[in-house]
Amino acid sequence: MSLHDRSVGELARAVREKDVSAVEVARAYLDRIQAIDRKLGSYYRVDEAGALAAAAAVDQKIARGEDPGLLGGVPVALKDLFVTRGVETTAGSKILQGWVPPYDGTAVARLKQAGAVILGKLNMDEFAMGSSNENSAYGPVRNPWDLSRVPGGSSGGSAAAVSAGLAAATLGTDTGGSIRQPAALTGTTGIKPTYGRVSRYGVVAFASSLDQVGPFGRSALDCAQVLEAVAGHDPNDSTSLDQPVPNYRAACDLSPRGLRIGVPAEYFAKTAPAIADPVRAAIEALCREGATQVPITLPHTDYGIAAYYLIATAEASSNLARYDGVRYGLRVPSENLASMYARTRAAGFGAEVKRRIMLGTYALRAGYYDAYYLRAQKVRTLIRRDFSAAFETCDVIATPTSPTVAFKLGEKAADPLAMYLTDVFTIPCNLAGLPGMSLPCGFSEGLPIGLQLLGPPLGEPAIFRAAGAYQKLSDWHTRRPELS
Ligand code: GLN
């Protein structure tokens, strides 16, 4: 088996047992990126020198008889939203072009501590706003299954790189679906953990009450291994949960016998059979192994998108106020301070980011707060209650991840509302702060379909249990796009 087809666990084991050196693994991935990524555009920046140095350090540790770590020698890559010491971090925006951070975010530092070899920074929608990766200031990412289609977004580069074998695993972020939707569209597995499970310290902020870090991998087991390395309490993030990190890999090995799978009517009612049928078939496959189906209802699902586009834009308008030409990246000089701010922001932000800053600023204006932001927060509470009621009768909830397979580049780019609607099944989970995974469960017209599994707060083990069991029963996650 070639190196780019091996799992995270196999790579870590092979390096630890000196079947292959970490440098050889890094070299193989760097060569493949060089050969293939021109077509995809998944990497914004490859850090060849940094990767080879990190790999050499892992090999030296092993030679000295020391423990190389949980991810020793495993080649990974990061959405360009993660702050990386000494490596340019742009968040997909012109306004941050050239910004070289002086520190590593917590998730990045933990990856390094675990021995992972960081290959580079991945393309993404500007400030993580988008569902197709077309909002990047540095060009789109293409879907490895069909180069005329989008990989999803906003972590489009993170998804495409794993799908194409250009990293063994990657980190993304998910504010309204940005891990799960691209995972679904590229045939990869991705998990957005419970809000607060992974530190947001050193992650460029979009909507702070929704943002969460998570891994992409070729299987749930690969995601489990990476999540174990990055999860856990961090005093630098006040919303970080002070809870022990369970053994997610062990959960992947548990039998689904007795697992109660909630099936929400609202998520299937308007979904085309080409998507809904494979998702139902996946649920039935788990039931044949002893899981049971429980019909549930999440009545406020339809209000999720509207509430999200008030809450997320309000928080973004405040978070993005810091890009004013004074401290980071771009500065457009002007005659006075106010016009320097204005010109810098006009030149540095793309159209979608400006749209959201304006929407969010409007929603927060004196006199409008009660009508918009406060009401959206009330809807958020109703959605959270829907889920708590549902989880009294089930352990996980299974739904489609995305209402469609990957769409064509340009297809929705001119219609923001059509783009927003693609997140109808992923957004409620963020509003409720719950963990959610997408994993492959079939194909339609040669394009991958995602099964979404949601859990109660800190219910990641139940998700890994269902996903691990399903990936033993199916081989969708082992299919690879043809690329040469
Ligand atoms: N697509 C959604 C948006 O545009 C979600 C993005 C995300 O999760 N970062 O806001």
C-alpha cells in the first residue's frame, strides 16, 4: 500500500517501528502535493523546510529510544485559520496577507507536541465564511471527485487535501457546518466536537459562541486519534471545557448493539431520495447489528439558518473590527486615521465578509438589538431544547449532512441565500453547541454523500461508536478519487 493510502494509526506505527522514517513519509507527501495540488489548490502554503525538520526531529527521538508521541511522524495540515508561529496566516483574506504570527495556537502546539509533521496551511473561505471555498481571496479549491465542482466550505482545503491523499489528516473549524459539509462533499470523515472541547486559542475568530476546531481524516478512527491529541482543557480559552479526554479510538471499536439512533422527521421531509435513501440504508445497516431506530422530532429546525445569520454576523462584525490596518497585515495609507481604517477595510475584505459585517453591525444597532439579536438568541434556546428533549430517547441522531452532493463552481456564487441554505442540516448543531460528525455513506452521480451523526454535549464517544461500527460494515470511506 502506498504511504498516502495508510491510516493515521498505521503511519504512526510504521514510523515508531522504523519500517519507514518520518522523513520518508514527509517526502512522499510533499512530492504528491507537488504533483497533484496544482489541479486542486487545496494548499495555500506548503512548509517544506518546516515539515522536513519536524520529521527529522521525530526520527532522532526514535533513534534515541524516546517516545515519538501519539502522532509521531504523521503528516498533517492546517486550515489557514490556525495561528502558526513563523508561518504566514491569512484566514483566506487579503487583509492578513503577510502576517506572520509570533505564536502557535493551542491545537497546533498540541499537534506538534504529539509528534505530528505539519506540511502546510490550507486554502479556505475568507474568515471561514462560505460553503464552497469560492470566497477565498486566493482562488477556489476544486473537488477531487470532479474538478468542475466545489469541495464545500469553509474548510474546503482541509477536506480536499485528505480526500486526495495530500495529508493523512487535517484540522478545520466548524461554525455552522464548515467541517461536516466539506467532509460530506469530498467523501471524507470530519467531526465538530462539543463547543469548548478543543481550545480556540490561536484560531482566528469568526463567531466566538459557535466556532469549534475539529479533525478531518479518512475514517472515524483517524479522526479519533487526532482529536485525542488536540482536545482538552486550555486556560487560554475561557470557554474551554475542563473535562478529561476519553479514549475515542476505543469507542470506535464498540458494538452498536443497544445504541438508540434518533431519526428526525424534519431532516428527511424535504431531502431528495438520492440523498435520503443512502442515509436511511446506513441507519438500517447499524440496526442489523443491534442498534435501534427511534423516530424523533426537532420542530424548530427551520428557524436555524435565520437565527444563525443574525448571531454569526453580529459576532463577526465585532470580531473583525480588529482588522483596521494598525496591528495586522494590510495597511492602505491615507491622510488621516479614519480614512486609513476605511480604505484598509475596503481593500482588504472580500464581498461576502463585507456583507456579513454590515448585516451584523445593523443587527446590533441601538433599537434593533431586541428585534434581531435577542430574538435570534431565543430561537437558539428553542433549538437547544429540541435537542435535549430528543436525547432523552436516543443516544445519537442520524441525518443527511447536506441536502445535495457537491455543486458546480459558480453555481451558487451569485446567490448568497442559496449558498446559506446548503447548511440547513449542519447549523442547528452549532447553535446547540453539540458534537457532530459527517462520514461517507454512498454516492450519487459519482459524488460522495455524507451521513451526519449528532450527539448530546460531550457525546463524542457515542458518535465514534456508531461511526466506527458503520465503517466496519461499509467501505465508502475507503474509496478514493482518481487523480494522477
Ligand atoms: N457556511 C456557513 C457560513 O458561511 C458556515 C461556515 C463555518 O462553519 N465556518 O457561515
